[in-house]
Amino acid sequence: LQTREQHIRREKATSNICTNQGLMALRATVYLAAMGSRGLRRVAESCLKKAHQLQQRLCTDARFRPLFSKPFFKEFALRAESADEVADLREGAGHEGFFAGLPLGRWYPQHGDAFLVAVTEKRTEEEMEQLVRILGNLRHAQSARPR
């Protein structure tokens, strides 16, 4: 996967495709070929189902509500009570081995109290339930400590 220009102009070439990019393209091609259309559909449906289940479970906690009401595939944004709470939840979940979401305030200051959660086919029901429990327990621990 090299451009013709890389062979013709060498050092003066303005475009570049690195070896690593070529390896990633090869890896994606092999994955797509191995999965086939049915396999890809199963993976996509699994991601969709799990993401919606996790969003529902997390939103049973009054601290969380969806940031957007639009349909989503495997990522969803949740609004927490504050930006500080988002930081506390991420830190606490991190101590338990979970990455509990990407804080959106870094890129969207108006959404400092929100975080993005992604769910893939790799996540098990048990892992998702454990995350719900961890975040619920963090609430109790945080409400017990003075601010």
C-alpha cells in the first residue's frame, strides 16, 4: 500500500503510507473476509443490543440521563450531576479496572457534566452488570464523604 509518488519522488514525496497503516489495512481485510456478511451482521446486532441494555441499566440510576434522544449504535453519551462527578466516577471505576467513559467536556465545554460510553461485542453481560454495580457503589461512597 504505497503511493506511486513514494517510488517516483522518494524523499520529495508529499504523500506517505506507513508500514503500520498497511498492516492495519491488511488486518481489517482479513477480519472482514473471515467474518463474512453474516458474521459482521451478528457483531453489529450484538453491539447495538448491548449498548442499549447498558444505557437502560445505567439510566435506572437517577444521576444519569441520556445526553441525546437520537438513535445510537454502540456509543451513547450520558449526563451526570456535575463535571466533578464524571471525574470521580472515571477515577473510581478505573481503580476497579474499568474505563467508565470519555469525558466530553474536553471537546465540548457545554457538556462538561457528560461522558461517552462505548460497548462492543467483546463486553459480556457480567462485565456490564459489574460496571453498573461499581458506579452505583461509587455513588454511595461519594455521598458519605464530605465535599
